[in-house]
Amino acid sequence: MTQFTDLGLSAPILKALAAEGYATPTPIQAQAIPIVLKGRDLIGLAQTGTGKTAAFALPILDRLAANRKHAGARSCRVLVLAPTRELASQIGESFRSYGRFLGLSTAVVFGGASMYKQKQALERGVDILVATPGRLLDHISQRTCRLDAVEILVLDEADHMLDMGFIHDLRRIAGLVPKHRQTLFFSATMPAPIAELAAQFLDNPERVAVAAPSATAERVDQAVIHIEQSRKQDLLHALLADKSIARALIFTRTKHGADRVVKRLQDEDFSADAIHGNKSQGQRERALDAFKKGKVRVLVATEIAARGIDVDDVSHVINYDLPNVPEQYVHRIGRTARAGAGGHAISFCAPDERAFLRDIEKLTKQAVPVQTHAMSLRTPRADERVPRALKTGGGGGRPQQNRKPYASKSNGNAASHGASHARDEGDRRDRKGREVWSNGPPSRTPRPAQRRAPR
């Protein structure tokens, strides 16, 4: 079996890995690290929770340590782009942990945090900058950050970037970094639009895929319960009465829906908190920290958490609302069964969500086993007509129609940028359907809903 000592990593990095208790790389790490060490461009595909961050962080740290130089004021040598605040923070922590004996500098910038402190961190220049695209472009527009010294560009969770409408921001950022660079794409899924984006960004890349892009985690015991929308909360309370659900991550479709679920849980003396785009950064960090430390048994989240929560002992993921983008199901249930453990994923499916369940099963190429409960509905027959998914109005509980990732047209001017640059959230609308960005005021014109492209 391959060990980290076999991959050619430097002694300080191996020392840091030993301090973390890591000796054996995951498949994505064992295949990707040698390629990145050679300076090759790379597309890395693996299920969530399989160690993609270390797959690029370890060889990047090794390369920087072997060729030490200063990036220059307000610049960086490595730029890592992440779609959400939580994921950016997690990546930054990983770089600091693995590079603790190297003396390299790392900065993390994202919306919702102090711009002034981030400017101070960037002033002298850093070796590694981890950023969400919106806040990074804020710094670039204010001339507190430049990208002309970037040697390595990393896009983590590239498919989620596209889902969140970052396409124009990514292209703008790519135009600001040197053409001669190493570029790394890491993602759990690789839909056709991301493959097209990769072709524009990468130069003759190596490809590493350790699992089918649509595969769900093997150790996750999946189930679906057919239930009326109005009875979902009662069903949730009944399930949580089972003490074997030690730590549960619950996904809702909307921010207001998450708050409603938490309030009713708290009214019944369940220990619960919420994390979503309407929460301040401090509130989100405190809620996540309490969940990690076991002070809160239940964390209710919107889609922002599907890629940014890294807690090893989540026993259950509960989809209170089924996602209307089937790939999100894969990421959600990947929050359990981490670090070699097993886990459970239970989905609540209302009659008007059956189209979403059908899309999930089509993507994963497997039927989700039906679990019956005293409150559950009759299991639909295979030939039974699937109700058409209904649109939702702001905080309502009904699902949206399938939509393809939003891509706005941009002419490159400041006005165009202002409407799209601050995207580091997965749920960005208030109850009236207006956009709510973390870095600026809501826009007055809501985005048009679009149908999801055929598969």
C-alpha cells in the first residue's frame, strides 16, 4: 500500500502529516500528488470527503518550499478559489496545518468578514491566497490585491462554481493571472459546462478520476420517506427522538425554511442551530463550531453547507427538502460517512418533489430504498405519473422547477460586475425573490428563472 513517504514529499510536510496522524494517502491523493509535483495541469475527480484538499495542498506546499521567493506587495504565488466562505476557511486551515513547519504565509478572504483586516493581510504579499471570487474581485477593484505573480491557480469544487453563477467572474480572474501557470481543477462532479471551462483554463491536463462523477459515497446507507409536505416537521421530530442519531445535518431549500425548522425544533427542546446566507459570519462560525464540538446535536443548513462542512462524525444527513439540482444530493449526503466511518442519509419526499427524486436516481443510476413510517404516504408505483415540480415563492416549502446554472451576460464594465461579483453564497434571495449578496446591497431586479438544460 502506498504511503505518504513514497510520494516524494519533503520532510517538514511528512512531519506535519505524522502530527495529524496521517500515514496512508487516499486514492485521489496517491494519484494526484505526483502529477502536481511535476508541475502538470490536472483535473481531479473524486467523491466529496475523499481528501481532495490535501491532494492539491500537499504538493503545492512542497513546491513553494523548494523554491522560496517573495510574491511582492499585495500579491500571491498560489491562488485557490472556493465557492463558499466555509470551504475557503476550511482550505486555509488545511494549508496552515500541513505547512506548519515550512514558514509559508496563507491568507483567506471572503465576503461577510472585515475588508480592512484582509487588506492588512494582503499588504506585504502572501505565499498562498484562498478566496471566494466575489471578495477577491472586490480587492482587485480597490487595488489591494494583484494577480500578476500567481504561479499556481486552483479551482476547488469547480462544478459548484458554475452552479452559483461564477462563470464570468472566473473568466475575469483567469485573465488577470499569468498565462504561463499551473492550473488545477478539483471537483466531485464534472458536468459538460465545467469540462468546457476546463478546456479554456488548462493546458494539456492529466485527468484523475477515482470514482464515477455522479457516484454517492459507498458507506452511506440511503433511504427516502414519502411524506406530505405539511407533515415533514412532525416526521423530523419523530426521527430525532431516536438517540442513535447522534449528530444530524439537515438540509432545507431556503433560508427562511431553515429558520422555521430550527425554531420548531427548539420549541420541542431539541438542540439545534441554523447556518445560511442571512447569518453573519460570526453567527455561522459559532454555529459550525458548536456543531463540531457536539454542543449542538442538529445543524440545519441551506446549500452553502454542502461543500463547506468537514465534520468527521456526522451520523445522519436528512434532506428535509430534496434538492432541485440532482448533483447537490451527492454533495449533501457526502457530509456523512467521512474519514472511513459509515453514515445514514434520509430524504423526505413530498408528492411534488418526486420529479427531483427521479432525477437523483437517474444521475446516480440507483434507486433510493423506500423507508416506511407511520406518517409516510403510500409508496408510488413505478409507472405512476410523476407530478410536475412547482415553483417556489421565496420562503415557501414547495420545490422550484429544475434550473440550469445561471449565467448572466456581462460587458465587462463596472455596472455589470457590480451585479454579479459578490457571489459566495449558495442561497441568495430574500422572501420577495430579490438577490441578497454578502458584499453589497440587494439588486432591484430579480434574476429570471430558467429551466435546467436537458441531460
